[in-house]
Amino acid sequence: MGKRSVCYFVFILGSLLFVSFISAITSANYNMTSTTISEGSVNSSSTNYKVDVAIESLSGNTSGSIYSSCVGFHCGSASSSGDIINPVVTIISPSNNTNSTDDKLDVNFSVMETSLDSCWYSNDSYTVNVSLANCVNITGVVWSKGPHNVSVYANDSSGNEGSEGVSFNISEEVVVSSVVSSGSSGGGGGGGGGGGTAVINRPGLRLDLRNVNVNMLYNEEKKFIVKATNIGFRRLEVSVGQKDLEGKVKFDKNSFSLEIGETKEVEMTFISGLESGIFTGRVLIGGQVIFVALNVRSAPLLFDVMVVVPDEFKRIKLGEKLDSQITLIPMGEDPRLDVTLNYVIKDFDGMTHVEESETILIEGQKSFRKEFFTSNLQAGKYVVGLEVVYPNGVATSSSHFEVVEEIPLNLKIMLGVLVAGILVAIALIIVMTRRYKKHKRYLRLGKSKKRVKK
């Protein structure tokens, strides 16, 4: 292979690497690391919830005709001859590849299955299975520092099994350093200089909850517990309040104090009232914000509904489309019914920014993707919601997402692009050098011919 062929080969290889890394940037997944608490099926028997309870499940009837079920990448089908649908396990938090400083990180998940039998999870080595009584979330585990891989499994009464895994890393707590300067001056004929002292500053208050999404029936109350911890270096006076949730939430305390390193619990009681719909607002604890969405449903409930925003769309850039997964399950004796689907996108100030509506015929369990245009949304936090309106009833569901002005590039992707750029630059330098040398040879040959003629 000649030098020219080698040069072209290097150039083409560098170009392909560059294009591939650019493609990786545009398709990279960016995950939110905030904690979300979701209360799921209205068939839940308990109304007391702590932060480590985050069950979001659907219930319904898959007997009768042939139905298909797809949530995210999990698909299955069932017929009247028997249940052959695998339970759909969805890990709600943490997001995949999360980096956290919390060594007591909860793994919150949901299971969509009408005849759920049992749940369990595997450890990092996948050699030990830990049962989860009543399919509750993975709580109370103290994770060692470093990477972890956890898989959650569920099976139904027919022996069908589903699972999903998540990877996360537990790291040392990151603190932000700042320099506080102090100086002194001398008198008389001279002056003294000041020196700098490094002081470690950390946020004073940490909450173990950032988002709350609650499914409720008319005139119902549900309680959640949020833990507040003083991680600063001074005693804190913490106030508790709400915005745009007047009459929808009450607290067990309006204020409290926290000593250094102390943790206290705040009990929040959400109240549905007698109006169906999706209600948004904020809980304010010591200047920290918890974003709240209340999905109020009517009774009797003839439909179960779930709106899921995939992890890769939990944070989108301005103007990008929002992708969601919609699942509808009829719960009445006759699944054939005309229903109206009202889609909304709301912020946490109670404002509605997007409204769409359609009427469809439901003949059984139905799952589909739905895209939303977000060109009119500013940077901020939102929920996408669905109200299913049927005769004498309304079913509701919603999911949180965020619009950002710019998503920071992943460090690995940036390094990849840099390497690809260097390869392309080297190839270009080689090409230009060879052309320059070739041009010089032509010039020398031209001069030699002129001397021969003379």
C-alpha cells in the first residue's frame, strides 16, 4: 500500500470516527438524579406512605379476546386461553448510571401485573436473591462505595416472570470549596497584607424527596413523609409551606429547628377534594422545593391509566419533542367503550401550556406512544398528564419532566470527540504535507527544464 493510500485510509477512518461521536452526542441519554415518589394503583389498601414507598402499578383484566401490552420496551400478549403476559417491571429511581453520595439510596420500582405473585432482587454478583414482601421497594440497604448493578424481578400466579436492571455508583460526598479573604492594615509608615483561608461550604439543608406524584380518588387523604437533614455547619431554622396547593395539602408542623447533622421528618397529607383532574404545585421546606402532581380520579374506577416519560426524555432541550408511553386498561365487565383522552402539559404554578384531545374506542388493554411539541415551553419543570373521560367517570395519570436550555455534554463523549478531531486533523496535515511536497517537486522540475533549455 502506497503512502497516498495510507493517507487516504487515515483520513477516511478519522472522518468516520468523528461522525460516529457526533451521532453519539445527539443520541446520548441524560438522566435526572432527583428522587420521585409515585403512588400507584387505587386498589392499594394503605394510605400512609413514606419516602421509601413508590409503587406505581396498573390493574386490569386480560381475559377474553387477544390483547397486547407494551410499556417502554416490554411487550407481551395474552389470550383467553391463559395468562402468558410477563409482568412489566419498571425501575422508577434511581435513573440508570446515576452517581449518588447517598449510601442508603432506595431503589423504587413499579410492576404492572393483574395477578402479581412475588418480587425479589439480585445483588451485584447475581448469586443471591432477596425477597421483597408485598413487592415493596428496596429500602434499608447500605450500599458500599463504588458501582452497583441491581436487577428487580417479579412473577405472576401463572409463572410468568419479568425483570429490569439498573446501574448506579455510590461516591464520596462532593463539597464545594470557596475562599474567604480576610485582611488587616498597619498604622504609621507601613501597612500589613491580608491572607486567604479555604473554607468548605455545603448546602445547609438536604431533602430526600424532590418530586411527588400521587393517584387519588375523590375525597381521599394520603400521607407522605419527607426527611430533612442539616448537612451544614450551623443550626438551622426551617419553615414549611406550599404554593398553589391551597386546600390540597397540610403539614404536621409549620416550622422546626435542626442541629448540625440532625434529621427530622415532615409529614405531608395530600387532600383530593371532590374535583377530578391533575393539580400541580410546590411544597416549600427551608427554601428547598418539592414538585407535586395530584392525579384525582372518580369512583367507581372503570379504567386504569399510566403515563410514563422514558428516562431519555426526563430532561429535554428547548424545542425538542417529548415522547411518552400511554397505557390504558379497562377494569369493568365490558371493556368495549368510547372514551375521550385529554392530554395536558402543566407547570408547577398551575398553568396549562399544552392541551390536546381525541376520542377512541377501547376494546381491551391498549398501549401506545404519544409525542408532544414543546416549542412554546420555557426552561423549567413540568408534568405531562392524561385524563381519560368515560361515562360517569374520569381516570388520570401524569409524569414529571424538565426542559433545559442546554444539556451538559458527557465527559466521555467530549473526550471521544476530541480524539476524533485530532485524528481528522492529523489526516488533513498529512494530506496537505504531501501536496506541498509534490508542489515543490513540480517547481524544482520546472526550473531544471528551464536551465537545460538555456
